[in-house]
Amino acid sequence: MSNQYEVLGKAPQSEDLKKLSPNDIHLTIKNLSAGYGKMEILHNFDLFVSKAQSLCLIGPNGAGKSTILHSIYGFTNIFQGQIEIDGKEITNLTPAEKLKSVGIAYILQDNSVFPDMTVEENLLMGGFIKDKTEESFQEAEKVLEKYERLRNRRNQPAKVLSGGERRLLEISRALIMNPDILLLDEPAAGMNNEETEDIARFIIDIHEEMKKTVVLVDHDMNMVMDIAEEVMVLNFGEKLAEGKPKEIVKDSKVIEAYLGVS
């Protein structure tokens, strides 16, 4: 009996498999060109992210990594292409509509806590933003019960928190909104090794225990190796390589783009 791959003429590629199981695809970007003002940063870009997958976007500065997150959330000009969640086009929805209707939450690279509010009040803002204030009290208690560092400071203003604690608070506040997709832009930027490890463990919990789809941008390859199931490398607004973390670190094209050597 002939092997099915022989009949096809080749073994199926990842894109072929994705077409066979559309129900497993959570986030889809098709032929996207996007940027800021009249400047195009992304060029004919495609992306497929499965449900509950963790994908990390890496690449040199200016490669377009953050622009992908901005485009998903609605912070860029879209020149062509479309973005879909579970097959529903969301390209032109506002950030607020994307949060409420399809469950996308974005943790910005810049510090976004409310410094004069207490830790608990910051957490409760997650429920306020999504019009679920009663549920937010219960969810906030779960966060405070789980994370001692936040619990010990629940009645203190957020401005007294360390960088790692602020990022933990930001991500926790987003989770209170119960998103299906979490976008993270360099979540460990500016942190020491201990704080970076704490945030990495937190993100792994979000993905593995809460079954959230996670798309993040990061430069720290140690963190990428720990967190990501799949890695996509960008260069000049286009996909350079994609694969498992252990494959990507050995890819000659990736090494050349990062280090400038061939």
C-alpha cells in the first residue's frame, strides 16, 4: 500500500496541517502590511497561532516585532490584509472592542500601573475596564492569595513596588479581565535575573495552567527558551525563520541577522 505522503508527493508542511484543522487556529494574520503614519513596517506578513500556544517574536531592533502586537491590538495603520480571531475578522475593531468582544489584552512595554492607587485598586481596575466590577473582587482575591509579594502590599500605593512587582501587577490586572489572548511586549525589560525568572514562571503558569494563548516579544533568549513553544524571527518587517526554540538558535540565517556574521 502506498504511503499517503508518496501520493501527495511530499510530506505535509506546517501550513498544510493548519489548513486541515482550522478550529485549532486562534489568531490569524493574513497578508498584513502595517505601520505608522505613511511608513510601512510590516510587509505582506502572515501569522498563525494555535489555541493555548505560546509564541515568541524575536529579531534585531526595528525588525517589526512590537508592530505586530500593535497591529493585533489596533495601534497601527493597516494598509492591507486582515486579522482574525477564531475565524472572525477583527482588523478594524478598536482596542476596547477587541478586549470585550474577542478577549485580547495587551501588556505594554511602558509601565502602565496607576502609581497613586493601591495594589488592590490597580487589580480592581481590570474588572472596571471590562464592566465586571463584582467579579473583579473575587479575581483580585485569588491573585493576592497566590502572590505573597502583592498580598503584603495590597494597601500600599503601586509606586512603592519594584520593577518586577509592577510587571506582576500589570499582568495580574490583565488576567482579571479574563482574556483569551495575552500580548506581552518585553515583559522582563529592565529586570534583574531573579525578577526575570519570576516573570518567566508567571507566564508559564498563564500558558500551561490557565490555557491562555500568549504572544510575546522578547530579546532574552534564556527566557525565550523557557517560555516559548514556537519562535518566529523577524527582520526588516518580514519573517526570517520559524520553529522550535532549539531549532531557531542553530539557524544560520538567525545567527547572521543577530550577529552580523555568516
